[in-house]
Amino acid sequence: MDLKNKRVFITGAARRLGKQIALHLLKAGCDVTIHYNHSSQDAEAFRSDCRVFQADFSAILITELKKRIDAELGAFDILINNASSFQRSPWNEVNEQLWDHEFAVNLKVPFFLSQHLGHQMKQQGFGKIINMADIAAFRSYLNYLPYSLAKSGLVAMTKALARALAPQVQVNAIAPGTILFPDDMSREDQERVLAKIPAHRTGTLQELLHVVDFLLSDVDYMSGQIITLDGGRSL
């Protein structure tokens, strides 16, 4: 796919990896819309270059979300489901509120966005969807179990929608390991994570962006696949 002037919607794109993907696609000539929840100050910095859309994915009704997208944004050629929630809780202390929150942000909204925008893409004859998964989809983090299970669902959703939206729309996922450490992670904890990675380092932003480019612009004959970018950690 030629990315020039393609309409892109990236969720959770005011900060961290989503922000870097948005900046990269802006440089490629895309017409980018970013979504954010709480990071208003970071999102406003984008307003001169792209459209900005605020929504709390843990609380918004799906009918309202679809209505707002149609009224405020219109159709898209590319959807990147990047927004996520990553709340820590020992598995045996998980409550219903945490469960519902993690599944809403990490699985429910990505599905309904893909359903809604994917249908538009299929009607127009082309489109691409990238779901940002996690290696936790294959080996759950016990202190982030609802998150992990939701990401497992996202992987299953990727494969299912690749079939449902074929042949016009390709749906793939990226399952990163450690690219950026959490903002509040101590140096000691960072070292413990690095010790578990066969590559003995984090991934780079450029490596992640290469994978995004590969899925969006380099190949159209791949769908329903999950690319694991983790330095071997999931082994």
C-alpha cells in the first residue's frame, strides 16, 4: 500500500509507542488522527499536524463511539489499535471492576472499532488493521492477568477478522516485548527484565517502526499473522 495521503486512526497515540508511530506515519505523508484519553497536554501538541479525538474506552458506549467517529472523523484506510490499559493486581485479588476495565480497553473497543471501520474499508475495496498485542498473549503475566487474557483475545480476534474482512482488508498484529520500560519502573526491575531477554537489550523504536512499515506498505499478501518482536524473550 502506498501510504501517501492514507487516512490513519491510531488509538492511544498521545504518548510512548503510539506517539512514535503517529509521528512516523505523519512523515510518510499520511492523514493521521490520534486518539487519547487522559493525556490531553501531549495530544494537543499534535493538533497542528493531525486531528485529535478524545474518548475514555473504559466507559464509552459502543453506539456513542461509532456515532462520534462517523460525525467527527469519517472513514479511514488504516486502523492501528494501540490503546491499552496495564493495571497490576495479583491474580487472586482481581475484582470485577478491574476485569471489565482491562477487557474494555484492550479487547472490546478494538473489536468494535475494527468491526466498524473494517466494514467501511471492505466496502471501499482496501484497508489495513494492525492490532498491538503483547507477548503476554502467549504466556500470561500473573500480576497482570486480565490484561494478558485480553491480549490473548486480541490475537484470536486478529485471526478471525483477517478471515471476515478478506480479501480487501489485511488484519495483522504486532506482539512486542520490551521496547520502552514503564515510566515508573525502577532500574533494579529493568535489570531483572533485561536478564530474561536472550538479546540482553530492549527493542528499539526504529525496529518497531520497521515492522509497522512492513505490514502497512511492504506487503499486502499477509493477513491474520502475529509478528513477535521481543528479542527472544517469549522463548
